[in-house]
Amino acid sequence: MFSNSCIGDSMLYGLKHQSVLKFCTLVCFNLLFGFSGSALAGQNESPQTTFPWVDLVKGEAVQAPSRISNLDELIKIALSNNSLLKAEYAAWQMGLEAVEAIITLPDPSLSMGYFVEPVETAQGPQKLKLSLGQSIPWPSKTSARNQAGSAAAERSFEELSDAKLRLVRDLRLLWIELAHSQQSIHLNEEKLKLAKDLEAVHRNNYASGSIAHFKFSSVQIQTLTLADHLENLREQHFRTILKIESLLELDHPLPGTFFPENIAISNPLMFNTEEEAKHPRLGVLEKYLEQTGAEEQLAKAEFLPDWRIGIDYIITDKKILNGVKVQDSGKNPIIASFGISLPIWNFGNKRSALRSSQWKGRQIEEMQKQEISELKKETGIATSLMKDKERRFSLLETLLVPKAQEIVEVMEQTYVSQATDIETYTRAKQEYLDLKLQLIDALRAVETEKVKLAYLRGK
């Protein structure tokens, strides 16, 4: 910013050398560089990030390999290919470029005026005027625009982060569903095999007349029901793969060898429910509030005048008196000008714009409170459900399934000794498989709540 001493030095310099042109030029440069420097000092730096996942989103789409080994590989493919993420990334970059596009100083103006009727002066007739002008906005206006633009760009990055979190959450949930359906198919195939074996025995017994038709028909119904349920599970498995393909956005279907044969549900890298980060949903509102605050400052700055400086150079011909050119006439005068805009019109409009930004700030503050309350509620519910599901899973894993397995082992011994018939033995094995199905259902429920909780904790 220029100072009084700086202008004083310029005045002395101009008076010493008797050069109005040099004096005006120095004053103009002091004003231009002083105001542009103060305006640029108010700019905020563009938001940057070192998150590795951003490089995946930024890069080109990738082709899926013929096989993956874990969920992390699947997430990397989705981050590189998902068009929603790439759209959010483009919005963020657009916001960063918009900040760079904010004009600190408008372009100067150059104009020329021709005297149709020359104006006769003591120096001679004035014929042409050249004018160079520069408008200088109030520094706080440029600073507020930069702050608002930077906050808007940072808000776009928070929206990108939330989109990434939601994509990872959805992929994790689908991975859990894929593992669950795969294990369910395997256990139901075992149940169906037991039912078919029992049906074959009952068919022989029914043919020999040793069992009633009702008993044989009941076994047939069970076999048909299990077969139908197994087909339903296979269709669910197929639909889950289609959903994963949709998130990966590949230009070809996934190969049959893409997923491993045994998919582990739990991934120790996924969940640490004790850690918590600021959720991007809160970050979006925080940056939105910063943007609104800058817009409010800009609305206040609109009441302040802009400045204008200029130099006029008038071309003057020699004065002719009695047909003779007067000596020392025809000097071209230079006029330095300074002015300010008068913000007296549209006062009501500017006041309404200020009030609008203030109300907008209050709205966002209330939205912040509501979002904090909503996240707290959702986190509490997910935590409670996870504990409930973990209790059920622990009961099945430590007590019910081992007890059923023990019963099957005892039944197997009694069946070998012919103390138990095949139907009772088969029922025991099917009940054991039913409990194992309940076990994987409980595991899916636990891992699902962990995924939801990880998302709510901003992970």
C-alpha cells in the first residue's frame, strides 16, 4: 500500500525536475501497485490435498484385471472409474480455476478525443486529447471475492470427499452381501444334498410300503423348497455382481474368475470404530458458511466507493499570431485526474443483498446444528445395533453352533450303531446347517453396521 511519504517523494521528484509527466506516472504506479498489492494480499490459497485416493480419481479409467484378491483392489478400480466421482472432481477443479479467474484490477482504458472545432488557448489551438484511465476497486471487495471463491472450491472438495466415502461404503456393503450369498449358497447346497439323500431313502421305503405317503411327500416338499431357495440365492448373488459392475463402470462384464472363491467378510483395515474424523457432510456446511461470510463482507464493501485515476495528454499546435508562429507555444499539456465513484444509487438493492447474505448465514448455521444432530443420532443407532448384532453373533458362534455340532457328532455315533434312524440324523445335520446360516446372517449384520459406522465417522 502506498504511504504519504511515498507520495511526498513523488511530488518532490516532480517539482525538482519540472516534469508533470514523470510526476503523474509515479503517482499512478504508486496507486496501482499499492492497491493491487493490498488486494492480492487478501487472496486465500487454493485448497490442496495429499490424499492418495485423489490421484486415483484424477487418473484415467482402468480396466479390471481377470482376478482380484481383496476388497481394497476393488475400491481402487471404483475410484479410478466412477463417473460421479470424476464429475465431483471436475467441479472442484472448476472452483479452483474460478478463484484464479477473479480479476484484481480491471483493464485500463485508453481513449482519444478529437476537437472538431479546435479550442484556442494561450499556447495554441488544442486538436487532440489522449486519455489513459484505471479503475481501482476498494481492496476489501477483491479480498472478499477471493475468500468466497476459495471457500466455494473447498466446499466442492468436501462434496468430493463425501461422494468418495459413500462409494466406498456401498462397495463394502456389496462385498459383504457377495460373501454372505456365496457362503449361503454353499450351506444350502449341503442342505439340499441331505434332503435329496433322505428323499431317496424314503422313496425306497415308500415303494416297499414301510412309510406313509404323507411322510414321503413331506420330504419331497422340503427338497423342492430348498431347491427353489437355492436358485433364489443364486439370483441374489448375480444381482449383487451387477450392482458392483455398476459402481465399477466397466465397459465389459466382469469375468467369471474375477472374484475369489472364498470371500472373507471382515476386513481388518476397514473398521476402527474408536477413531473418528470430521465428516465431509459437516465440512461442506462449514465451507459454505465461510463462503457466505465472505459474501456478506463483499455486500458491505459494495457501499464503499471505487477509485479512478487517469492521465490526459492534449496535443496542441503552435499559436499563430499575424501569420507567425509564437515562440515557446504549442506545448502539450498533461492533466492528472483522480476520482471516486459515488455509491448513491441502488442503495436499497445493496442493503437487501447484505440482509440476504446475513439470513443465508443464519440458515447455514441452523443446517449445521441439524446435521450434527443427525450424524450423532445415526452414529448412536449404528453403534447400538452393532452391539446388539455382536451379542447375537457371539451367542451363535460360542454356544449354539458348537452345541449343534456336538449333537450331530453324537447322532452320527448312534446312527452308526443303528440306535437312531436316518431321518432323525438328517434333521440334526440340517438344524446344524440352519444355525450356521444364522451365524453368517449375524456376521453380515455385524459387518454391515460396522461399515455404516465407519462412514458416519468419516472413514
